Amino acid sequence: MAEKETTYHIPVLLKPSVDGMDIRPDGTYVDVTFGGGGHSREILSRLGDGGRLLSFDQDEDAERNIVDDPHFTFVRSNFRYLHNFLRYYGVDRVDAILADLGVSSHHFDDSERGFSFRFDGQLDMRMNKRAGLTAADVVNTYDEERLADIFYLYGELKNSRKLASLLAKARAVQKIVTIGDFLDIVKPLFGREREKKELAKVFQALRIEVNQEMEALKEMLRAATEALRPGGRLVVITYHSLEDRMVKNIMKTGNVEGRAEQDFYGNVQTPFRLVNNKVIVPDAEEIARNPRSRSAKLRIAEKR
């Protein structure tokens, strides 16, 4: 039986993010990361006649949090398919798009999902339990160099090559199936004083790879840029340097690579105007209330 959490997810930077959407009662809005529904409920509380909210989540557990509201549509899908589903629901342009890229507390606190090293269980980590490779598939089938790259890029681990080598040697003897199996192999690499911090990076790297989070984010940001009407807002909360760089790049240059495209006169062409030049972060009170918010960064831009 899974050990269940008391709260599905505490919404991070709730007021500044929803305020940043600049909501009109009759507007059309998208929350691409529904989760526990905290941000969506706040958006709905500001809608009136003609207002509409579409909220995306690929995780079946999130469906338990669906809001009974005539202005609300739940889309059971990865946000990388934003463009397809807006077309499906007959939405041409939207007034704001919100993304909170953090993993729900629910996932870390459910022992059966394999997101946390605090519990034993299957080494899974899929947001969508219906599809894709599990974390066990990744550590058992990826070649050593590819594993090292994942731990270095997504976990920013300096000993990524040593970690990959250990896993390759261990799986040659016996398949790595559970979190316990995995921890027995990797724990000796880390000193006791830094163990939790380093393991969090290892698990983060695997989760990002399993769910193809960086590719999905690229596709969503491109689709969001097209979907927003002039004056519409893109509001994104990030927790990791790679995703934050992509968001910053698209807001400053119009592409995730950060290539500044110039017109004939040398002026940089960008589809966005930054609303907050300085990144918004949680205050001390919010961090004390919700320690998982401490790495959050909020960026807001307006479509030209």
C-alpha cells in the first residue's frame, strides 16, 4: 500500500503568478500544469461570463482534483501537445498561459511512484503511467556514456562518469529493479553529509530523462508563443537551471536556444516584452511554509 500525502501539492508563488496572467473575466486561459489544481482554482475564481480555462495534466492521479466549474476543461495530456489540443477544442488564441514546472508534492510522497529515495518501491518515475520507459529501463539499458551525460546535464553531478560506471558494472551482474537496488549501488559514492543533496540530483536527472521533460518544455514554449494573442502573457515557474535558461531565452529572443535574430537594421526581433526584468522568487514566509518552493523562479512576458 502506498504511503499517501496529506496535501497533493501546495501551489508555489500562487498570487504573483496568477496576478502576472493579467486575467480578464471573459478571457481564455491555459494552465499547462494542473497537478493539485491550486493555480487553476485561483484562475477560475477570477473568471466570469465568457471566461474559459483549459488545464493540462498527463498524470491520471491529477484527475481526482478536477474542478466542477462550467468555465473549466481538463485535458489529460502532456503539455507538449498544447497546439493540438487547442485546435481540438476550437481555441485560436489565448490570453495567458501558466506553467509551474515543479513536480507535485504528491509524486514525492507516494511510495509507489518511485520519485523519491525516501521509500523503497519500483524504480519508475513516469508522470504518465500508461506510456514510456521507466527509470529502471533507463539505468538497465542506456550505454554508460549516455547515462553519464544524463547525470551531468540534468543532475549537474561532477562524478557522473563514476556513477554511470558503477551502474554499468552492477547491472551486468543483476538487473536493477527497485529503488533499494539502485541506492545500494550509488550511495557509497556520496559522503554522509552530502548524501541527501546528491541523491536528489541523481533522482532529478533520471526523472527528467524518463519524462523527456526538456523536449516537452521546448515544444510547449514554441506552441505557447504561437497561441498567445498580442498582449497575452506567458507566466512560467522554473526550478532547474536548464529549464530556466530555456524560458529566459524564449522570452528574450523568441527561441529556446537564445539566438537573437536581427532585422535589416540590426534590431533584435523578439515576440515578447519582459514584464518582470528581475526574476520573482518566493519570500521567506513562503519558503518556511513550503520548503520545496525555495528554488522556484517566476518569469513573466507579454506577447507583442
